[in-house]
Amino acid sequence: MAFSGIRMRLMLGLLPLALTPGVFFLVAEGYVNLGGGCKDIIIVFPWLLWSISYFIFFMIAVRRSQALLRSAAYGAVGATALMALVFAGLYLYAAGWLGARSP
């Protein structure tokens, strides 16, 4: 059975989100060890945020009738940029909270 274009795009957009339970399982069971002990499970939350934002950016590109590869690249770059913005904001917030001052 051949997949139509929109089904294939939807599956590709939801792939990182569908892999989230597997990543959670691998980290929780210790198959993936990031060196943080029990705190390793926290890595699943940025993965989940990235996956959701990837899907949103991917679907925006699909809505604009972009090619499949371009849609995937647009989703990955957009989600990564959003994560960088979130982490930069958290870094600046924590720096102020810890009493760091600007030079």
C-alpha cells in the first residue's frame, strides 16, 4: 500500500515525538548513560520540547508546500533555534538569580 504525500509527511513530522517513549525507556533503564546518575531522566524534557517544536515548524513548512527534505530541514533548524533561545533565556535568568553582574 503506497502512502500518500500527506501521510508520509505527517509520519516524518511525528517521528521524533513517537521516539520519545523509547528514549525515556532507554535512559530510565540505564541503557543510555549520560553520567548524571538518576538525573539523566531530565534529558527527556528537552527532547520532548524539541520534538513538539520540530513538529510545529515541520507542519508550517508543509503548509507552505515546501519539498519534503526542505520541510525536515526547516523543522530541525527551527526547533534547534527555539531550544537555543530557551536555554539562553534560562542561562541569563540563572545568572541573575545566582548574583552574577554585568562587567
